[in-house]
Amino acid sequence: MKLPPLIYNSIGKFLVFAALEAVCLLLIVRNSTVQSSRVMEGVRTVQSFFWEKSAAIKNYTALRGTNKDLVEENARLTQQNARLREYITRIQGEGKLDEISSQIRGGVGDSALTGYSFTLAKVIKNTLNTTHNYLIIDKGERDGVTEDLGVITPSGVVGIVRGAGPRFSYVMSLLNLRQSISAKLGRGAGLGTLKWDGGSIRKAYLTEVALNTEVQKGDTVFTSGNSSFFPPDIPVGKALSYNIEDGMYKKVEVELLQDFSNLDYVIVIRNEDKREIDSLSAINNSYLK
Amino acid sequence: MNTFKYIFGFVVILILQLLCSEFINLWPILYIAVIPLLVILLPPDISTYLLMLSGFAVGLLTDALSDGILGLNAACCTLLAASRNLITRPMRRYDIQTEEMDLNYGEFRPGKLVTLLLASYLVFFIPYVLIDGPMGKGVLYLSLRIILNVAVNVVIAYLLVRLWIRRFF
């Protein structure tokens, strides 16, 4: 189909105009910091708009998978519920219900999650194909999300918020070579640092584990709770194998529980005591200067 | 001859603009812009491509030779050049001799000239103020700045056209 000359002419004029304006914009951005940040702000707004829309489409198309996950989660909770009912019935029969209830009320069974608040956020962008992966989530400073907050899902750890704008936040994924989190093998000892090596998105390594720590295939790796980002005992992965590093430490290969290729919603964790913990840590750092 | 006349006009307006930028700093928020006149007063039958390139060139030269943001005047002049035909379309009249729509700035009545200048300076100053304005200023501040700049520049441009440029072009 042939286009009329008038349309060709209009397209030509528009292209010349766009090219000249692009050159001007480039010059402005390169030569002025204020204008550069303003233009970048505009670009980010447009970018986040498109990310939001594409994430909405992706989420819609992934509803089948999400639904499957929910059904599985539901089945697991139903099973857990049945076990608890059975346990309650049993201790009721043994006449120990009141005693255990008072113990729980007294704080013996306090949840490790006390002192943390949670914000549900939608994943707008999630990169997987670089060695420095990141996520953009749709919660920002307006929703109480600030820098240095942990991000998890019911399946495991996702990353740490490293930058927060008014409406969106930048999360450095666990699948980022610059990211590391404090973790432990099993619920007891076996402390180490969990890091991704830039390889498979389903594997990471728990490094600097003491030599005397017993490692068995299938052992669960949990968050240690030693940092102020994550509460303790959040399952992160399962141990696959290990080797000894430099004759000093064990390096455990970990299969991550979190499937990063299927992230729709995440939970941002705020440690209510973080400010106090950080200010106390700063005292130590001041001695090191 | 005509080409020489326009090149001379180009140089004169550029020098005038540089002098204004250098010496007439009346107020930090007021910018005296003479270069839009060059884009407005270039021959009506000039192609839009050449008009845009002329606007870009004069704007870039002003930016490069004055102490401003490089690219700012160029961006605004290019936009003005691209929209000049749209602005002047309602002001054209049918020429019986050539049987074409003609535009003769010399025959413009004051009202028509002010309308042309007002529309042109609005097109020039809206992006100028939006890009140049300091961060964190509200819509009211930006609107007032646009209105002030357009009003002052239209008065100056009107006087320039009436007193000197019209005779020259």
C-alpha cells in the first residue's frame, strides 16, 4: 500500500524534529545536573508506568500458576491445621491444655516475628538475566518502605530494599553478586553467609560455615536473625552438598526455595527495633575509625 | 540578495540576543528572548525542515555563546520553528496573483501581530520555563513565570518589529 506524499512529508518533518529535540535534550542532560535529574525523574516515571502495566499483564497471564500455588499453600495449611487440632485434642485428653496455654501466654511460645511489621508489595520489574539482578516493587516511602528493609515471600528470602522513591522501591535481589545475607544451617549452629555465585537462579552457597558443623543433604537453611534485615528462622533453601574451602570452612551448596522466575507479590519486613540496633552498631564502628 | 539579507538579520539578532543575555539581567526569573523573532520572521515560504534547522542553529549558538544551559534555547527554538506554520495558518490570506495562501508580516495590523507574537512566545516559553525552572516550585510559580516572560517579551518584540525589523525584512 502506497502512502500519500503528504503523510511521507509529515513523517519526515516529525523525524527531523524528534532528532533535533533529542540532541537538545542530550545536551541539556549532559551539561546541567538539575535538568539532568529532572529529565531522569520524568524518564523513571514513564518507565515505571510501563513496568506497572507489563507487570499487570504478566500477573494476569500467570494467574493459573498463582492459583496453583495458593491451592498448594491451602492444602499445607489445612494439613497443619488438622495436625494442631489433633495435638490439642490429645493434650486436652491428657489434661495439659491449661498448663500449655498459660505457658504460651507467658511468652514461652512467643513468635520470632514479634517486633516486625509487614507490607505486601507487587513486583513490577524483576531481572534474572544479569549478575546484578534487582526488583522494582510498587511500594515506596509513601507506604512506609525505606532503605535497608528485608524482602521475603512465604517461600523464602528475596532481597533487601536498597533505594526507595515515593511510590516505588528498588530491591537488590538475592540473585545479585553484591548481595549476601546471614544464614544458618538448621535451627541450631552452622552460621554462614548466603551468597549467589552468578550461576543457576535456583542455587546459592552458604559460605564460611564452621568445619565442625555437620552438613547433611536436605538440611534446611534458615535466616540467622543476626542482621536487622530479616527475622530468624525464615526458610531459605535446602542443603545439596558441601566442600571444604581453604581447609578452614565448609561451603554448602544450597537449593533456593524461592523460585525467582515466578515472583508476583513480596512482603517487605520492617524491624521495629532496627534504628536502635543500627545506632548501637554505629558506636562500634566509631571505635574502628 | 535576499539570502544575504537574512544572514545579516540572523547575525544581528544573534548579537542582540547575546547582549541581552549578558547585560540585561533584570530579574532571575525574567529572560529577554529575541531569537524567537528570527524564527517568526523568516520567509513564510521557507520549508519546515530549513526552518527547524535554522531555529536549532540560532538557539544552539545562543546557548554556546552565552552563560546558559546548553541546548535549552535550541530545544525551544526548534519547537517554535516546527509549530510556526500551525501558528501562522489562520493568518494567511489568499493572493489572487499567485493563487496561493500568502503571509506578509509587513501588512499585519497591531492586533494580528500581537496575536502572532503571543502565540509564538507561549510556544517558546512554556518548555523553556518547565526545563529551566528550579526544582520543587509549584504550578503557580511556573505559570506566573511563563506569563511574565511572555508579556514582557511580546512588548519588546512588538517594539522591535514596529521600529526596526519590519523595515529590514
